[in-house]
Amino acid sequence: MEDLSYRIPQSRTVAEQVPGPKSKALDERRQAAVARALAPGLPGYVVDADGGILADADGNRFIDLASGIAVTTVGGSNAAVAKAVGAAAARFTHTCFMVSPYETYVAMAERLNALTPGDHDKKSALFNSGAEAVENAVKVARAYTGKGAVVVFDNAYHGRTNLTMAMTAKNRPYKSGFGPLAADVYRAPMSYPLRDGLSGPEAAERAISVIESQVGAENLACVVIEPIQGEGGFIVPAPGFLAAISTWCRENDVVFIADEIQSGFLRTGDWFASDAEGVIPDVITTAKGIAGGMPLSAVTGRAEIMDAPGPGALGGTYGGNPVACAAALAAIEVMEQADLKTRAQEIETIIRDEFAQLSAFPEVAEIRGRGAMMAIELIDATGRPNAALTAAVAARAKAEGVLLLTCGTDGNVIRLLPPLVIAEDTLRDGLQVLVAALERETAHQKVG
């Protein structure tokens, strides 16, 4: 994998004591000023980022295998994105598109309409966050069909707002204590090949049976699904599952919504995870990697569906902010010019190469994912999810300068989301630290 140019050294270096004094002082300020629910995972406070490295206030450098949860696809301070942000901000930082419009909003909608799956006529609406995009996609589907029910899937994650909390499967930390939640949301079984052993068509038949018997197509506005589940455990459905669900939706006047907020913009080695099976969603939601770190999200769909809500029915004060739109247009250009599609595929090859030895570990139930969206599911000696081992491995890697994220409804999955611009040596070093951490922690658990 060819290295790109970087502004800061692409190597990890961690002092004996982390956090250092500057980060410790900052964390004391956080505890006094910030709500306790916002508890950072990294001990160091970041002051600089570039490529695959995060640098903290005390001079430590961490290998970033999280990308701010799949956001900094083109790096934490991409020069082209930073230049576009500066130029846009120097002209105007805000007007509200619904009040006084501007070209970059229109240009971003045009790019989304061209990039998303399918060659049908499309339209887009821009928002701020992934959860906001999902909420608006549901609103559009309800307006188009005249029906109210929403179907989501086991292990799904769609956000933290009231409706998206109801759509999200995992209780803690996302839903507990925050009810009552939005009504008319129903859950169907997801294809989970490791656990259910079903083919894609078999898993789809099971899900459709639940939908038909418990909801009914005549009541159903939309099915919302992550083509590869994110927080739920990077679960890749069996081939044919997505296509079968999409076909059923089309035959039953149900809007098929692909939530590509985490899996979109080349994260999986395709522009969108739906592309791998040739699935063409009616509506697609995007965010995270869309704008190089600036807050932006979108709903893109068939023109007749997107036009169902009347004038003024969609919007928001900050949705499609001009600075965020400029950042997104620049980030997409970087993705194309740097051929990050190929780079994501190369990252998968490197990850599978470094993880080849893990097949001998009985604690490793599965290595799965696509592109730069990869995961390891860990189990105990009885085959049950091993959340304790997962947390211990992530903590040990972090102590050695590698930032990892965990996920899964059972908390037993390590997920990898490196920036697509990470250097190969940096990536391999981070993966080797992870493998060593897994070796040490499994040995420690056996002794314990």
C-alpha cells in the first residue's frame, strides 16, 4: 500500500505515565464542567491529528484505529478539507438554506444523487447528524406511503434521539432510563451467519415471516437496515439477505431504507456497502465519513419518494451548513483522487494478513467485515460472548498506544475503523499490538 504525505510522524510513542500532566489537568476540568455521561475512552487529550495518528497534549502519539467512529476517512486534518473549510468560513459561516440558499448545498445534493446506488432520478436533503438523517428518512417514507409502522432489526443501531433510540436494539447505554420511546417500531431477526447458520434467503424468509405476521405490509411504511451493522457488532448478513428483503419491500409498497451512516463513503471498499450485492435502496442515509470531520448528514432517495413531504416539511436551522458542505465536496474529491476505494480493499488484505494467526485462538469466534470496517468476535470456553476479554484487550492496546473501539450487543466485538489514509507500517504496527494484547489477555484469563 503506497504511503501518502503526512504532516506529523506516523508512529506511536507513549510515555510511561498516561495521561500526562497536561491531559490530567484537562480531565479534571472535564469532570468539573462536562456531564458525566460524556466519558472519553482515550486518556490523552488530542491536540493534533494526521493520517493514522492522534497526538495528545503531553506529546504522546496514538495509532488511530477508530477514525472518530468512522468519520475521519481522509484523515484528521486533511489539507484539502481544511483549505475548503477556511475558504468557505471566510465567505459566510451560515445563512440557513431554507432562508437564503447557496450553491454548495445544491452541489452536495448533486454529488450524493450521482454517487449513491442506482441510476434512477434522485433527490437529497441535508441535515446535521446520522440520527437526524434516519428520523427524516422515516418521515419521508411515512409521507410517501401514508403508513406509519417502521421495521428495524436485531442488533441495530440508528441513533440516540427518541425515535432512533426506539429503533436501536441495545439497551445500555443507549436507552435505559430514557423512556417512554417512540411507538410503532417493530424488530425483525437479522441475518447473523456466525450464530444462526442460515443462508441469506433462509434468514430473509424468517425475517419476512415475522414482519408479515406481527406488523403487516399494509401498515408498514419502511424497513430500515444497516447493510453491515455497526454498533451491533459489524455483522455482515449472509449473501442474498439484503436483496430478498429489498425485493419484498418493493413488491409490498414498503420503502427500503439503507442506513449507510457508518458503512458509507468507501469504508467497506465500495462507495456504499449496498453496492457489494447490487442492492439499490429506495432511500439511503449517510453521515460520518461524508465531510472529513465536519457535521453533515443526508437523506438521498428516489425523487418521487423524497418529494412526498410538502414545501417546508423538512429542514432545520443548521442542516447542510455551507462550511460542512464545502468540507464534504473536498473530502469526496480526495476520496476519488487518492483512490481510497482501492486503499480500503488493501487495508482489508493487510488486516486479514496480520490476523492470520488468530484462527488458532479458540477465543476468536470470527474475523469478519469488509474493507476498513473489520471486526473480531470473542467468546469464552463455553462459546458464550466474552465481554470481559474484549474490554481487557482494548484497554491493553490503548495503554500501548493503539486506540480501539468495541461493539456488539453483547459487548464482545473489537471493531477496526482506521482512516483510509493510514500508512501501511502504522497500520501493521497497530494490528500487531492488538494481536499481542489478545495473546497476553487470553493467557491471563486462563491463569486467572
